[in-house]
Amino acid sequence: MAKLWYLGHATFYLEGKGVKALIDPFLTGNPWKIAKPEDFKELDYIFVTHGHGDHLGDAVEIAKNTGATIVSIFEVCQYCQSKGAPNVHPMHIGGSYNFPFGRVKLAPAAHGSSVIEDDRVITLGSPCGVIIEVEGRRVYHAGDTGLIADMELIGKYEDITVALLPIGGNFTMDIKDAAIAAEMVKAEIVVPMHFKTWPIIDAEPEEFKALAEARGVNVEVLNPGDELEF
Ligand code: NI
Ligand code: MN
């Protein structure tokens, strides 16, 4: 069995045969306070969907501490490398690659991707979602995104086991659009994320669950700190 550990917001730890990974490792300053960067001593990969601080988070520090490879959009990888990340694997949207544990594919996301340095905004290419194969099953972390028609293609061709979808609104899909997305991606299990971290994304996961279940979707609401085996 592979497992996902929800660290609050859009941050997950993923462990399965041959892989220990973090996805969007926002730990320092994460109001949910489930884990700290130094809690991760053995890590193979860090997947980053875009440059915003609540996703790139502690990626560079954890990569330096553990030697984990940062897997992301080319420009995010370049940025991380310039900050001292020892190992990066740049990819781009629609591209996939067979890692030793399974195939990884970057998916489109409708959002932005930037970091701020010395009061200047630096754009780091396109944001993305990521599909990670582990133990022959596939996790789709949608990153931050609005509802996009590409999710139909994911549902039709990518055979998703667990979909992690943002529901908080304002920066991403709200519960109504996320319920439509959940129907489109046709995952065995849909897990809502990116809600209640701050008042501006104060969405109710149980309301999302009701809307998605009315569309025939199986929803598992995780509280920060919860684990899901799949
Ligand atoms: Ni963002
Ligand atoms: Mn975000």
C-alpha cells in the first residue's frame, strides 16, 4: 500500500515502494503546523507545482538537507538550482518521464507562478499539476488551478486513483467548480485541499463532498495530519 499524509494546505508526504516524496512542501509558516522541514531526513523527491510561497515553500532547504531531487517546471528547477538545490529534474507540461518508482507527468493548471525577491516579482514559467505513479497507481495533485477542460482528458486517459483538488476559491476553484472537476477526473478517491488555511479560502470540505457525491464522486475529506492509504 502507498500512503499520503496530509500536512495541511496543499502539502502532502507521499510514500510507496521505492519512493519517499513531498509535494508542495510549505511547512515553515504553514498555519496548520503539522510538520517542520527538519522532520524529513530521508527523502527522494520533492514535487513542486509552482513558485508561489505556499507551494515552493521549503523545497530548497529540504533538498539541501536530504539531497532529494526537486521535480518541477523547468523554470522552477532553474530557480531552485540557483538557490543551491543539489539535484533537480526539470520537466514541462504534457511531458512525462519514467522515474525508478513510476511515471511522472506534468499537467496543465490555470494559475500563476512567481516568487518575490528584493520587492520584485520574478515569474517562473507556467504553473502545473502533477501525476505521480506509485505502486502502479496514480496520484494527481492539481496544484493551484481554476476549472479547466484539460481535466476531461485526465479523466479519460490518465486512470487516476487519488485526485487532490483545491476547493478554497479566490485563488483556485471553489467547491462548485471543484465538484465539476472531481467528476471530470474520474478518480477512485477525491481529496479536497487548499481550504481554511486563511480566511480568504474558508471553504467547507463537507459541502464540497456533498456537491461532488451528488455527481457520483467518492470524496475522502482529510484533516491536516490525517493519512490515506491507497
Ligand atoms: Ni498559487
Ligand atoms: Mn496556493
